[in-house]
Amino acid sequence: MRSCPGQLVVHRDGTVAYCTQETAGRRCAGEDHPHRGGFFACRVVDGDNCSYCAAAPEDLDVLTTTAVTVVTSTLAPVTTAPG
């Protein structure tokens, strides 16, 4: 399998932002190939200037409002007779 000598830069949600080979004007082997330079978060490389990560996340609705009853039980140890 081909590998890329660059570093893969990823967003906070894990999606690929870019490869440093591309910003240097060279070809990347592809984001699904190993990157010998490893990977970095975009905020490490670009600071807090990433417009993709700076977008406010959407608020999620409450998944349920139904009360949940927790049921617990105690297990007794099991012994077996020798032989």
C-alpha cells in the first residue's frame, strides 16, 4: 500500500481537513492511506482560525422525557462440588 510523506490535518469531529502535501503543492496518496508524518488537529496547525470548527454546534433536542426505573439485583456466588 502506498503511503504519504505528509501529515494529515483533521477537524475536531475527526473529518479530514487536508494533507500538508497538498498545501505544499505536492500530491497526497489519499486520506485513506497511511501518513508517515502522522496527524494533527487543525487547531494545532492553524490555531483557532478554522472556520469549520469555529461554527457553533447545533443544540440537540432532548432524546426522551420519559422517566426511567432502574432495576438492580444481587447475584449469589455459585459453588461446584469437586469431582
